[in-house]
Amino acid sequence: MDVDEHRPGGSHVHVWVPAALVPAAMHFVPDDKLLEAACHAREALPIVKIVAAELENYPNADFVQVDGEDEHVKVSVHNGKVYVDVSRSRR
């Protein structure tokens, strides 16, 4: 995961998390929350499979861009990586 703040003095965070850590981290999630998340994930799984397969057909594409008076949101894929750019102007 890469997180970049595109502003003067902005931060850059680059984190590699081995997949083997996921099961260990799951032990800290309360059982009721895990069950709730699993139910919601099951509902969304067919859509996630379709979107993941279709992303391969669009290695470089802009999907959503919203520019408001004081905020900007853009979701895109470049070279096969998903980017979410969110910024808010400070007044």
C-alpha cells in the first residue's frame, strides 16, 4: 500500500504486509464483528469478482472524478494499480 499526500511537506507511507499476517490479525477482531463482516462480504462477492475481472480490461482508466467547491475525489487505474485521490482545500 502506498499513501502519498500531494501537498508541500506531505507524507509518503509505503507498507508491505505479508498475507500470512492476516490470519494472526483476525484473532483480535471480536467474533460478532467478524460474523457481520463475513455476511456483508458474502453479499458483495459476486460484484467484486466481476469488477476484479473487468479491471484487467482497463489497465489505464479514470472511473470517477468529482470536483466540488472545496474538495476533489478521483478513482482511477494506472498500470494496473488502483488510485484513489482525495483532496480538500483549506480555507
